[in-house]
Amino acid sequence: MNILSAFYRSSVGKKIIVAITGIILILFVIGHLLGNLQIFIGPDWVNGYSQHLHDLGPLLWLIRLFLLATVIIHIYLTIQLAIENRRARPEPYMDKRYVKATFASRHMVMSGLIVLAFIAYHLAHFTFRKTDPRFALLKPDPLGHYDVYSMMVYGFQNYFVSGFYVLGLFLLALHLSHGSSSFFQSLGLNDKKMTPRLAVGARVFAWLLFVGYTSIPVAILLGLIKPSQQL
Ligand code: HEM
């Protein structure tokens, strides 16, 4: 027990927990993107996928609670680490040229908190469907599933909604582009040759996620995807 609490209290221990919770969240973000991209294959796919998720019943709630706990631990510990860092060096650096620190690394807490606001809006929008009264008027699709496909199309046809998503996704990508390279350092992988390569890999990965996610509102605004039912 003592070893566990010492691990938690040490900043290396915290960094490892941040890395593990971060990787769980990244796996979710990849899985969620693959699920959402089915909108390009057709309504049956994305509606069927959503139905499968809802059919999980209590297990879905367990997964949701697990994800929520993961996000809370990730945020709580990163903020604590940021405070500890500031305490360790109360005076700001004289030379602000930030030789090594990138924009993304200097704004991890800010981008993380805006992403959190984005997720809160996103859940109200698509999971609890409280922001758009039209979503309640959607009829089930021919297979009897809730028409998530048309819900996404009607949702993203609004420029402000799509704009806010693109902003949230941009900050998520910024956050991940730094976060995933710190992940390797937290796990002790700090090599002269490998570290810069892993950092580039992390950046490419984060921006691929950005392109994948934003392709959905962009395709809808361009009129490439139309609702499968009229309201
Ligand atoms: C264009 C981007 C996105 C689209 C089109 C999208 C779409 C959706 C849809 C349709 C749902 C509801 C699923 C259902 O109830 O059947 C959902 C739920 C959710 N989304 Fe997204 N999403 C996007 C981006 C994101 C991002 C970037 C995150 C996280 C950083 C995220 C996190 C979640 C979470 C946590 C849920 C709740 C899952 C549940 O418990 O049902 N989404 N999303």
C-alpha cells in the first residue's frame, strides 16, 4: 500500500498514470472515429453501429463510467503536475524564446480544458440530444434503428455547430500532437534518435485524426452527404 501511495505522490508516478489514461483516451478516439466514418458508407452502417452500442445496455454504462473516470483522473493529475511545475519554478523564464517548447506543449492545460467543454457540448448534442429539438422528430430508419445518420447531417448543416466542432477538433489535435510524444518520454523512452522520430509520428497521427473527424462536417456542409429523411 505504501509503495502504491508513494508512486501516486511522486511526479513520475503521476506522469505514468497520465500516460496510461491518455492512451486509453486515444484508443477511444480512434475507435470512435472508425465508428463515425461509417457515415460515408451509408445510413444502415452508422445507424446499425449505434444500435449495437445501445444494445450493450448496462455494459455501455459501465464503459461510459470507465471513460468518465479516465478523463477525470487524466485532467486532475495533469493540472496537479502543472501546479507542481510552477511551484518548482515560481519565477517565469527570463528568456521567452522557448528554444524547445512548442506552442502545443505550452498550452496543454488550455487546450485540454477547451476540449473538455467541447465534449460536454458534444454529449448534450448527440448523446442526450438536448440542443436541437428536430432530433426528436426523426423517424426510425427502415431497419427500425434510430436515424443517427440524418441526426449528424441535420446537426452539421449548421455552420456555427460545425465551426465549433472544427475548433474543438483542432485543439484536440494540438493537445494530442504534444501529449502522445510526452507519452513516450513518461515511459522512459528517451533516445537521441528515436525521440524526434516518435514526436513526428505523434504529430502526424494527431493531424490524421483531425482530418478524419473534420471530413464529416466538411462533407455535410459541401452537400456530399444528405439526410435520409426529410423533416
Ligand atoms: C466530427 C466529429 C464527431 C462526430 C461526428 C461524433 C459523433 C458522435 C455520435 C453520433 C455520438 C452518439 C452515439 C450514439 O448515441 O449512438 C457520439 C458520442 C460520443 N462522442 Fe463523439 N463524435 C465526434 C467527435 C468526438 C470526439 C473528438 C470525442 C472525444 C474527444 C467524442 C467523444 C464522444 C463520447 C465520449 C460520446 C458518448 C459515447 C456514449 O456514451 O454513447 N466525439 N459521438
